Amino acid sequence: MSLNDLLLHAKSLWTVWFFLIFVGVVAWTMWPSRRRELESQGRIPLQDDDQPRGGHDHGR
């Protein structure tokens, strides 16, 4: 087997490699034990932390 043949096979395996990585990331994200952590992180953009603590909105 020449180096060109090996390179041809390696190029075709990248698709399989990236598909396995994708399936792994989806499985890791959807794992039931991670639910509470991911739900709390999903609420971060909805939190009202950009308002000053004094209750004034300073011209907004």
C-alpha cells in the first residue's frame, strides 16, 4: 500500500471521525444527569443582571 492509497483511505475516515464526535457531543449534552446544569445555564440570558442594584435605571 502506497502513501497515496493510505491518504485516500484517511480522507474517507474523516467523515466517520467527525460523525462520531458529533454523536458523542449530542449524547453528552442530552445525558439525563446533566439536565439541571444545562437548564440553569440556559436561563443565563434571561436573568436581569444588567440592572443596577439600587433599582434606578439611570436614564435607560
